Amino acid sequence: MDFVFKNKRISGILTILPRKAIKFEDEIENYSFSPAKCMKLKLAMGYKEHRIAEPGQTSVDFAIHGLQYLFDNGMLQKDEIDAILFVSQSPDYIMPPSSNIIQGHFGIKQDCLCLDINQGCAGFEIGLIQSFLLLDQPSINKVVLINAEVLSSRTSKRDRNSWPLAGDAAAITIVEKTNDNLTIYANVKTDGTNAFALNIPAGGFRMPSNAETAVMEQDEAGNWRCKDNLVMKGDDVFNFVQREVPPMIEHLYVQSGVDRNEVDWYMFHQPNKFMLHKLADKLGIPHEKMPANIVENFGNASGVTVPTCISYNLGDQLVNGKMRLCLAGFGVGLTWSSIMMEMGNMNFNKIIEF
Amino acid sequence: MDIKEFISNFAEQFDDLDASVLTPETEFKTLEDWNSLVALSVIAMIDEEYDVTLKGNDITGAKTIEDLYNIVSERM
């Protein structure tokens, strides 16, 4: 599904990372693989550290901390917020929506539209597309897009497939109307036939959590997890990314009329360095234009990796200058989405810790 | 598709492996440097070079390099 938008911009990105950083080496004993094999994995994937929320820190806590920072520093005015989008797979409650909780916490106006969106790896792109759609409305001028995840607590520490790259984080992106007359191109695709390639089996209404779903079991590869934990079919996801992401980007080039070499930065979802290098090769773009340094330093916080990637790698460059970015998210759903847009002259593009 | 060329492409997915030590009968999963990442690299290589999609199950079910070669040939 293709989208075209005009006169919308991202005016600020604030990424909020957990203070706690855990080194890959310090966790090797948890896995049922030899230390030698683990170190090999570390070399190949580039794992160093990942950021994990403290017990009791929720996705809403991160969002509130970030918004408070923005209000305290005059970077955002409460009464200008027309919509709050909360994109997460780890909300505080099944009921009420987390976006409502946030609106209530700050006493934001009742006319503020609050929406919780259940999306993962493509969550930043989906959130942006929803923001742009809302901004087409006359009465909506400023959208606060929040991407937040604390999935580490649903990831088994003994799952070498998933734990090393688990990351918690949040990002607040301010999206608003502008007069630049520039066009933003976006697309989204869905494949629900492979919906269970990335899954947390228990905890919803299909299979409620109970004593049985907490029982740890070993899989064929030697990883231990229970039904309350995230399970990823690694090779299916890898195949999916290799097969679907390049054509999506090729389509975006045609849709937008932008040549691959005219893009300054490819800010893609960060599953791991290995996959990103393979993608860059397939697209025929230099590795330097597609940063792959988020998982190794912070972990993979699903929909938050793209704003983290933008804040971490570009920072003030997007405050003082303007660039052409290609964003892409792919994974949970399976959903894949990409956006071609110019970004720059931002009010802020930074990282804080919580 | 030539099996020699296939073996050469296969060997390239390892960090430090000479294609000359591999034969069609080599039970690749017993190779010292074989791991899940090499498996992914092989899957990626087969997609790139031969335009064939290999799944994790295909690798699990195959014993020798020739087994893999046959699966790829069938799907080409």
C-alpha cells in the first residue's frame, strides 16, 4: 500500500535509553553453548552490550520521563499536542490504553486524540504514517509519536537466539505540519500467513498465562524458554527480510523518483549487523550509509531502533542541516514498511537515559 | 549449475576454509566452524547466486554438501 504526503515534518526526536548496560560476556554462562561458541557468535554479530530496563520500569514510565524532560526544557508545549500515538507491544495494561494514561498524567486537553498501536519492528514507520494521516486533518497540527518497548522481561535469559539482542528503550518523535511543499513517500506491506515467525505464545486471551506457561523447555537448538517468552524463527525471519525488503526499497525509489545514491542515510530497523550488511549489499549501497551499530551497543528494542539509530548516528547534524533519509522497518506481523523523506532543521535529536 | 562451483561458494561462507578440503560427501554440520550464522550465510548465498530459497528445515534435513546441492538444483 503506497502513501503520499505533503507538508509534514519531523521536528524533534528524543530517544530514552535505560541506564543499565549489560555486557554480552557477563551472560555467557546462561546459555547452554560452550564459551568458545558464544565468543564466535559475539564476533560475527558484533554483540557488546545491551540496555535493559530496571524491574518495575514500564514503557509508560519511559514515555513519561521523556515527555517531562521535553516540557521541563521548553522543547514541547503541552497545549500544542493534538494527538498521542503510543506504539508498543509491551503496554502497561490490556486496559486502559497507555496513551490515555499518559494524557491523563500530564493533564493534556480532552481534544487530544489518543491511540495505542500494536506494532513492532515496523512500528516507527507505521507510527509516522499514522501521524501524517492525522496531520491531513485541519484541526491536527502536532502529533506526539511514542515508540516504547520493555520486552526484555518477556525474553528468556537462556535463549541465545534472542536474549543477547534484547533491548528496552523509548523514543518520542514530534511530527507536525509545515509549508516546505516537499513530498514524503511511504509504503506498507503485510504478510499474516507468517504471523507466527515472531511470537509470544502466552499472555493474551488466546493462551492466558498460568503456571504451565511459565515452565521452561528446551528447543532443538538448545535454547530454553517458556510460553510466556518471545520466540523467533530466526531463519524464517532472515529469509523474509532478504526476500521482501530489497523489492520494497526498489519500489520506493521508483515511487519517489529518488536514485539510491541520492539518499544520504538508510536508517533501517536494527535486527543485527549481519542482516543489515547483507541488505546493503543487495541494494548496492555502501555499508557506511546504513548504520548497523545499534544492536551491538544498545540492543534491539523493536520499533524504537530506527529513532535510536537516527539520534545516535546523526544527532546535531539533523538540527543544523538537512538530509534525505530512507527509513525502513520489517519484522513482527510480518509487516514491512519504508519511507523516503527529507529530515532536518530539527529542534532536537538526542538521547537521554532513564 | 556445477557442483565444484557450488562447493566453492559454500566454502566462502566460512571464515577460513579452503574449498579443496570439501567434497560432495562432506557432512557439513560436523565441520568445526559450522554454526547457525554460517547456515544463514549459506542461505543468503544460495538466494543470491541461484535465486533459490532454502529454509532452516532444509539445512536440518540435509547431511552432505551434495544433499544441499540437490535441493538447490531441484528448485532452480
